[in-house]
Amino acid sequence: MTVGVLVFPGSNCDWDTVHALEDLKTECRTIWYTETDLRGLDRVILPGGFAYGDYLRSGALAAHAPVMAALERRVAETALPVLGICNGFQILCERGLLPGALRNNASGQFRCSLETVRVTAAHPLFPGLAAGTLLRLPIAHHEGSYTVPPGGLGALFEQQQVFLQYADADGVVQAYANPNGSVANIAGVSRGSVVGLMPHPERAMESYLGSADGRRLLSSWLEGGMRHGA
Amino acid sequence: MEPSAVGLTEAEYQTIADLLGRQPNDLELGLFGVLWSEHCSYKSSKTLLGWLPHEGPAVVQGPGENAGVVRLNDAWDIAFKVESHNHPSYVEPVQGAATGVGGIIRDIVAMGARPLALADSLRFGLDAASRHLLAGVVTGIGQYGNAIGIPTVTGEASFGHSYRKNPLVNVLCLGIRPTGRTIGAGGARPGDQLILLGQKTGRDGIHGASLLASQDFGAEAETMRPTVQVGDPFMGKLLMEATLAAVASGRLSAVQDLGAAGLTSSIAELCYRSGAGADLWLDRVPCRETGMTPYDIMLSETQERMLLVAAVGEVDDLRRLVDHFEIPFTVIGQVVATDRLTVWFHGERAAEVAPSYLAGACPRRPLAAELSTAVRQPVAADPSPIPLTFEPDWLLQVLAAPDCRDREAIYRQYDSTIQTNTTQGPGHDAAVLRVRGSAEGICLAVSGPGRWAARDAYAGGAGAVSRVIRQLATQAASPLGLTDGINAGNPDRPQEFRALAALLAGIADAARALDTPVTGGNVSLHNETDGEAIWPTAVIGGVGRHFRPLQPYRDAFLRVGERVYLINPDPAPNLGGSVLAGLLGNLGSYPRPDLPRDAACYRFLAEMLRAGIVTASRSVGDGGVLTAIARMAMDSPSRLGVRLFLPADGLGARGFGEGSGQVVVTVGDGERLEGDADRAGVRVLEMGIVVADAAVSLEAGHSYRWDISRLRRAWRGVPGEGEA
């Protein structure tokens, strides 16, 4: 299996992601944003960073990069599993591959911390991560406040598209456990084979880095299968 | 043009005319103006910096290059340096701080090293305007560091009225490069091409170095805003990757970044260090606006630019390599064998001067012969405050004091986990980084206690160095090198110059006694507004080799029943220079460190940690012994507390004095520690025992007790707790 890691000018978590995949003995290849041929890739990760400096709005320019059109085709035609992390999540929302959008943190400040997230809806791409599973994962972002248009939240939950929510240490989704003002504490969402999350699993590969739960999440994603069109 | 318009004195102007054998034209005068500024020439401090020890077994590159380099192991060298961006941060806090971060990162990249970590040291006043400046500076540091993808892994902040109009923003960057890589500014050879890489040149920051950074502030500070540059971390990231790729290709002879004084400084330093000259074709420099004059182009401080130097035959391959990053790459000149820099503009000779005059001939401030001895003399008797009573509220007040308070509100705004090497981040005495593929890791500490230098700059300088080595010792790390960020007032005023000299004498003596060389740094003078100077402040960064980076040594109470000791207790504790003394309104002089005693203590501590006898330790610093103990309790993962037994006599000074060289430790086997300490000639004082009760309790004639929850509220700045 080969995982493609998309790299935009200004991506800065690309090597962390490559290292994490190497630690998991997975073959991977970095894909520069101008590439349009994604053949031979079985999965794609959009890593974190500040693509194009994010001076306009996080992910807004990257969403229109040539590689994104090719990615969109592969998702539509072959249900290619795609994982967007932090800036990658923002890009997927801007491209319309995921519902909703990410706005400035409620504090107006960048925030770097270790958070607990709870799996809200089990996803076929993540075997072994049952609903209710708790993970400790680092966040580091300025625009991580997830939002959906008015009235859209109910549908998101009904369609099992809410993947992760920020929770307290006991796994209860509480207002005070919300680090960035996301609606309903949402930390990650999915649509079909596309999943996005603000926390950085690639930074949580070893307990000596603060948590090894990112290893668990990524291993599960690498194992997970997806029926065509699911 | 008048000499004063470029910041030069009449005497300096005359020296220049003598060197040239003619009057300089306006452009030449401008070149001398920036390079002979205090900021670029170090004319007031260079002789004093000669006092510092620069040699050591780990030193690969000492001062004189863009950054110092020390050897970590057979595979990796570490490049590191601290730099200040004080004046710009006062004038425009967000961009001033952001460009400071960008500048120090480029220094590390110019050494061919990939930046792994940043650390910040901040000094601000206590008024509302200062809080606003601090918020802006923290935003700026985060904005640049977070976006370029370099973690800020440790730092410190401290406060005092003297910083009100002169805040200090010092940032350290550390990077690694493979051993054997020797790229720097000294390798240019005649015939080599000068390649300008990065941002197009604009009219920003002209005279930033000579006028903004090298003069005192007065009422006109507001009008200085146009001299501040704007940072672009996105371009910075592309420039960093392109430069590192070019270095790794082996096609470069030299690299020099463009920082203060832009192209002028970059070319002059490169030529001077390479023993060469250059022809510069200024009309080829890509500019952001039309109509820029040679003067504008030479003095612009536009950020995110780098000068690459390569043989003619390498240029096309380099261009192909760099094209991937989509940034401008332009040949703007070539190296010549003689000591002359000729600036050409559309075929006209716009200036011609010797690089050695620009970069090496600035007259230095003469030193009085007895200065070196004089500044080491004890300062005039300043009564050392020794409180006769002990007030239990002092502990809450000290924890809530601006200099001791929890720093999470700052460091949470910095990405500390990117690059996935941080095994111990902010909130501890020192940061610990792993290095992929190496057993050894890196330990990094930074400290700049201005309060300790307020009355006795020598004590402050020595105390700062000792504190950094102590912080490395709490990780049992072997010190490899130091970087010094010197911040002081106007050197033209005798008392400020003397304080600067005393500060450096203290640093020099401590670095020698603690056997750690200073491999580079930065001097920022003229931190003075309307005649009021800052406390002389030495921001010291220390880098050590960590032997088990995946398991940093602990700094909290871990097991009930363990004994709590103070290693190297101050034999005559007093409150001089301490946080509590400041709160009580009589700061006093910081006690001069007993350096041989400190050295023995740190060697002993490292040994005891590695042997597993000491199970956790914390350096005594701001807030003294009781503050260190409170921190160990507040950080206890299993909510343990401590029961202390101390003599009632002198309790206030023992508990809150900040005398050098002290470390609080926990041990499972107290007799073993005492025996080993005895053999090592180190004094230890048993203070108490770790208990399951979540409180700090103290028997000292009276019984005192502080609940940890209450201590934590004070430390976190919850209103109503610990307010004096």
C-alpha cells in the first residue's frame, strides 16, 4: 500500500507525517501541489501547516491547487480514503469535500495543548475505534473553531458525520473541554471516504512525546477498508 | 549629507575620510553609517566581549560567524544563537517580534543547520501599555515560529519598571547540521557569483540598524515605525528550504543572510571574512517598487533574503534546484580578489570602498586599564535585606508575583510540538529534544535575570550563567556551550558602560568557572528612554548533551516517603535581588555566586541523577526555595504534598532567598545522598518528606500549611489570591 502526502508551499507537518508513516512501516510518497496524476496511491494525507501562508483564509488558496482537482476525481470515482489533518482539514472544507468550515479560535489566539477527544461515530475506515473511544491528541492551531451553516448540525450527527469531539478527561463532552469554540465540541468530521480532524495524530506516536494515541488512530486508518461508494 | 544623518560622529567621519583619502559620497557615507553603527560594529562592546572564554572541547565554531557551533556527537553539530529585537518590538510589537524570530532563524540556516527549536526571553514593564506590548510580542513570535514550523520549546518572562519604555525581546534559535559541514560566510573565492535569493527588495527598514537600534529612544519613538520591517513566514519557510537544499547539494562556497543593514552588511561581512572583495551590480536586484536608488537598495532591510555564493559553473544547477521553491534567484555580483567593494548602477560606479574598512576598521571604544579589576570589586555596601519575621502569605504573594506566575498563557500560543522532537517542552527548568537516529539528545535552557543585576551587574551576569548551567544540571546534561544576549543602556554614559563591563565580567568569570565556553551572541545597547536605562540584562542560553532524551529527569513529587533535600544550601541566606525583596520594597544586591561551590554542586547533581539516587530536582530561582518546592507539589501527577521541618531562625531568607547554586531534590535514600555529598565536598540540607496530603506544610517554631489548590490559584493569577 502507498500513501501519498500532499505538499503545498508552506506545508510544515509534511515530514512529521512521513516520519509517522515510516514508523508504521508504510510506504509513502510526497506529492507536490502541481501534480495531477495520483495513480498508484491507495490513500492520501493532507498534512498540517500554513499552505501559501494562509494570509487569505486557512486553506482557501490550497483548495484550488491542481492536485486538489485530481484528488476530488479519485474520491468520486474510487472512494479514495483521504485524511486531512489541521490545515489539511481546512483545505478539505474549503474544497467542499467535507461539510462545514473552520474559523478563528474563540480566544482569538493560537493554541497548542494536549486534548482528549472522543470518537462520536465509528467510521469504517477506522476499525477498532468504536464510538466512545477516548484519545489524547495534541492540537496546534489558530483557526480550529468548527462551524456549520444554521440548521446543519442535526444532519451532521444523524448522518454519522461527526467523527471526533473534544471531551474532558472522563470522556464527557463539556463546554469547558472545548479548546477553540467549535460548535458541539467538534474536532473531526467525515463524509464518505474523506475524514478531517484538527488534532495532530502524527505528533502523538510515542508516549515520550506526550501520547501514543496518534499511532493508534493512524494504524487503524491504515488497516481500515472502505467499500466502494460507502 | 551630514554625518549625523546616518548616525556617525564628526570624529568617525574624519576617520573615514582619512581611510579613503577623500570625502565619501552620500552612498559611501550611508554604508559606513550602518556598518559603523553600534548594532553592526559592536564598537562599544567588542573589547569587553574579548573577556569571554570561547574555547572548549565541543566547540566547532566560536564567535565571528552567524552562529556558534558545538559538537553533539559523531553525527551532528548544533548551531545556536540568541538575538534581540528590542527597539522594533517597542515601536511595532507584532511585526518587530516576528521579524526578530525570522532574523535569528536565518542566522542558523546560514550555518547550513536545520532549525529544530526556538526559545524566548521577554522583559516588560508592569503598566497597562506594557501588557499590550507583551500581548503583541507573543502574537508576533507565535505568528512567525508557528507558521514556519519551528517549535518554541522553552522560554521565560520577567517584569520591572525599567523595561516600561524599553521592553526586551530576545529569541534563541537552535539547529543541527551533519558533522563535517563547514559552510559559513568565509568561503567566498574570487570569481564566485553572488546570488540574491528570496523576497524582492523594497524601501522597508532603511536605517533600522543605525538609527532605530543604535540610539536611545526619546519622544520621537512613534515616528520610527517606518523603520520596522514586516515579516513573511511563508516566504521565510520557502527561503529556509531552498537554502538548506542548496547547502546540501554541496554547490555553494559560502552563505550569508541579510539582516540588519541588509545587502550592505551581508556583502561587507562576506568579503571581509573571506578576505576578498566584490563587484555588485545593483540594477539587477529585483525591487518591489520602481525608482529605488542605490542608497535605498543597499540599506533596505527587507526580510526573507539570503546571499548564496557559488562558482560560475554551479549557478545553473543551483537555479534549477531552487526553482522548485518558486522564489526569486538573481545573480547580482561577483567576488574579486582585492579588498574593494564596487557598487555599480546602470554602468556607473556608485560607490567604491574596501570591505575591510566597512567591516573591520570601526574605531572601538577605548577601555580604561583598570576597568577589568574595578568592575570585579564588590559594590558599595548595600544592606542585604534579612527579614526578622515570617509571614505565611508571602508564599502566595510570591507565587502570584509577575516574575513567578504560571506562563501557560504565553507558551500555549506557541507551537511546542511540531517536528515531533520535544520530549520536555515549556513549563520546566529546561527543554529536552530527541535527535532522530541518535542516542544523545539536546537540552536547552534560557535565563536572563535582570533583577539580579539591578544593583550589582557582576553578580547578575555570573548568576545568569550559573542559573543556566544549573538548569542543564537538573537534566544531568553536559554543558556544550553558551550564547549571550546582552541588553544594556547607553554606553556613552559612564555608569551604564561600567554596568555593561561588570555584566560581561560576571559572565566571563562564571563561564570559566563552570567550564562552558560562549560561542556567540548579540549585544543590544541604548535600551534607554529619556535618560532612564533598563536593568542590565544578560539573556544566557545554554545547550547541553542529554544522555536519555526519551526519559527526561523529573521535577515533581512522585512517591510518598521520599526525602526532600536542598543541595548546596546558601550558607548565609538573604533576600538580595529576590522576588520577595522586591515585593517588600527593598530589592538589595543579589549575592555574588560562589562559583567553585556552584560548579561542584552541578557536577554532583548530574552524577546523583544518573545514578538514580536523586529522583526529581528543581533549580532554585525566582521566588527561592519555597517556590521551587511549591512548584514540585503543584506539578505532582499523583497530587502529593510535602511536610517540611526548618529552623525558625532566618526562615524568610532561607525560604525566599535566591542565592546561586541551590537545587531542591527528592531521594529514596537520604543516607546515601548524605554520604556521597560528604565525599564530593558538597553540603546538603534535609528539609522534609513527601506526603500523600495535597498541601505544603511547614514546622518552623510555628506550624504553617498551604493547600496546593490555593497555591495553584495564586500561581495561576486567580484574582484575590496572593495579592499583596
